[in-house]
Amino acid sequence: MNKNKNKNTGFNGTESELVAMTRDLDELHHDVGMPAMWEGVSSMIDNLRDAPAVRSTNRRTFLMGVGGAVAGSAALLSVGLNPLHAGAATIQKPSPKSVLRSAAFPPAGLKGDLAVAAVAASLENLAVYAYSAGLSAATAGKLGTVPPAVATFATTALAQHTQHAQAWNAVLAANGKAKVTEVNPTLAPTVNADFAKVTNVTGLANLALTLETIAAETYQAETAMLSSAAAIGLSSSIQPVEMQHIAILYYVLGEYPGAQTTGGATLAFSPINQAV
Amino acid sequence: MNVDPRALNELLEESQDLQADALRPTRDALDELVDVNCSGAETDAHENLAFHEGHRRGVFTSLASAPLLAAAGGLTLVGALASSAAAASSQDIQILQTAASIENLAVATYKTALTLPYIGSSSANAVVNKFARVTMNQHAQHADAFNAAARALGGKIQTKPDPAFVPVVNKAVASLSGASAAQGTLGVVGLALELENIAAETYVKDTVLVRSSTNKALFASIMGVEAQHVAVLLAVQALLNAGAPQLISLAPGTAASLPAAAGSVGFPNAFYKTNSAAPATQGAVK
């Protein structure tokens, strides 16, 4: 197919086949994927409990220190969310308390793998927020015509990020720590500002692409930094899924559907320069 | 629309503009272990592929010259079966060699697929054609990276394909004999999908199994790329099965025409599974 010639004729009469295929995959996911996920989370919890010591990470002090840098701009998200899509976390609206918690993010007492879990949960919450807000805006007609595939993408990605957040929060809860319900305070202000500028599907897809890239690269970077095998396994089971989100987003945007530079050069190895 | 997603990047530490920058994590990781004598090739796909194939020419000559995949059924890759077995080297070396063997098989498969008119010719779908070429080169780079890491640990490089999966490839290849373009494309996509998923699942598992953090980083930098291959192939397969090959396109407006289900068919699981992962020593050098 010539990229320069748009000969698309739409989709004629075979939607049911794709729907059936997706249904099968969804059933497979719930039959196989979810039990496997919770098994993995349980394993991680057990391993963290048994871990004699948490290895400190010298890779950027972001896990412990970013709070101070962003405290002044840690007012969290005020956009109303569609309650149907706010599954993983109750996104905090601005309040003195939430700002205080953000300033201390990750919460004091979380070190090593548990601190990483908190950051991961906050990134997933941010993704949940962004997709929820995007779907709400779409429903309200603020993004113009939304292609059905884009809506399905957003809905499915939102559900998966919800599960990712739940997994990390299950780890925290099992270790006697509070669940992370706030969005990542480092990125939230900028995401909020960018989201306010979104007026169409392309803008939303680009914002989602950025968030997915940050998440994927963060998980990738942490794979070599986490101490427990179970934590590595959980992180590694999520990173490829974020990468898949990225591939489909590129496709929707009409760009090559794979890892690439901002200039569009394809990459055989995923970078980590956008990891937080 | 005035969104500037790059505003987020102001929070980030490094430029993302250059290919060299993007490759730095992997290169730095390897540098810790090995005197990388193929570092120049990493930045050039063609040179890299040539380097890669220099090690494999003896294995894949007949496959490369086969006019049709059908002609290769059972002949080319089966010969490698006897030469791979459990190795006595360290666990990381064996895992790296197994990964290289999977990459070798993928390279051979894509290379052969590109000899088929409905994949490799100018009449083929442009997206599918580019995907096959780019992906083949990426697998060649992955193989070289795994082999460099294995060699740095004192192991041998793996130049042969994973023996356990060779019969699968051969069977699939044989099934393409006499296939129409549509059937053949679906067959190739299905085979590639299976190989890519095995690679992705294996590397997800390997990030846990390997002991060196450097090797963990290497596997982590590749597993997501393989998962992206899977996502693309799932989407392509779904559109082909639905009789909508015209939507396998990067042309403007395509997204608006895609069926709703196409938006999610590429990522069926919230957590990447590992039940199809290759055993760690399956492709180790004897």
C-alpha cells in the first residue's frame, strides 16, 4: 500500500469477526492473564517480606528526592473524571493534604523496591487519569470525531493501567504500606497543562504516547535496579505491554509502529532516556 | 491543536534526538562487559546485518537461495538441530546463547519471507514489507548484542538457530507451498507472530533469570521491542483475517477507518505472560 495514497475504504462487514477475536482474547486474559498476574504479585509480596535487606539504589535520587523539587508545583489534577473509568485510584484533587503528600513522595518509610512500587503506582495512576480525562472529553464532544479504534484503544489501555496500579498497590498493602492513590507529582503539572491544550484525537494520542514512553522506559530502567526477583518479574511483565501501547499509538498517528527516535529512526533497543 | 508533548521532556535529563543516544544504554551496558568490536555496526543497520550474517552464512546459504519457502521445508534449518545442546557454561552465558539462537532463527525467517513476492516485492503491502525489513535488521542487532555479552563472559557466540523451534518454522514454511498471496501473507504473519512472542516471553523471563544487572538491562532493552513486533503482527493478522488489508497502512486517515476492535487487538494482556518462554539452556552452544 502506498503511504502517499489514501485508498482506505473503511471497514465493511467484518467488525463482528474482530469483535469476536477481541472477545476471545479478553476471555483468555481473564482466564490466564489475571490469575498469572495475581500469582506474580503474591510471589513478589512473599519475596519482599523475606528480603533481608533492600538494596539502595544510587540511580538518581528521584525516588526519594523529587518531592522537594516539585513541591511548589504539586497542585494535582482538577479535571473531573468519569467515575466509570477511575478504577485504580481515586485521583486526588488539589488540597493541602494532597500537596503535602506529594511533597513527600514517595512517602517516608518506603525504600528500595517498595519505593519503586510507589513510583510505579503513581505513574499508572497518571495514565489512568489521562485516559479517563481523554475519554470524558471525547464523550463530551470536545475532541471532535473520535475514531472507534481510538476509543477502544483508550478504554483498553485505561483498564490495563488500572490493573498495573492495582498490582503495585497490592504489593504496598501487603507490606503494610499505604496504597498510592495520587498521580505522579513530578509529571502531573505538565500533563495537566498539556491536557488542557488537547483539542483533538491527535493531541490526545501524542500526550498518551509521551506518558506510555515514560512508563515503559521507567520500568525498563528499573529492571536492572530492583533487588527482588519477584519485583523484577512484575516490572518486566508490564514494560512490554506499555511498549505495545506505544506501537499502536504510533500506528494510529500514521507513524512507523515501533521504537524510534523523535526523528523517526527505528530503534532495535529501547532507550531509557525518558525514564523518571 | 496546540499540544506540545515535548513540554514533558523538559523534565527529563537527556536529549532523545539521536539514534546514538537511544542506543547508549545498551552500548554502555555492553561496554561494561566486553570490548565491543562491533560497536560501529550498531549504528548502521546494513553494516550490522552484514556483520551478523558473516557468522551465519554457512548455516543459511541454502535458505537464502531458496526461491520459495516451500523449497526449504525441512532442509535448511534441520541440520542445525544436532549442534545445539545443553552447555556447560555459566547460566548467563547459556541464557544469552539461547537468546541469540532465537534471534538467529528470526533473522533467517524474515530473510526467507522477504524472498516471497507478497512480502518482499514492490507489489507487497508497503507497511508489511518495511516491517519485515526493519524487524529482520533489529533481530540481527539483538543477536549480535547477545553474542557480544556471551563472549564477554567467556562463552562462545551462538551462530545457529534455536533447535527446538526449527521444526516449527519448517512446518510453517512447508505449509506455504502453493498458497495464494493472501494465504501466504497470513501464513508468514502467523509464523512471525509465533516467533516474536516466544522471543518476547523468553526475554521477560530472562530478565529475572540472568544474574548480571548488565544482562538484565540488555534483555529489558529488547523484550519490549519484540513485544511491539507482536502487537503489530496481531493487528496486521486481524485486519488480514477480516479481509481489510487496505487498512494496513500509515496513510493519513487510516485510523478513522479502522474497526473499533483494531484498537485493542495488539495488546491482549495487561501483563506479559511467560508460559511460551524458551527454556534457558535450549539454544546454548554445546
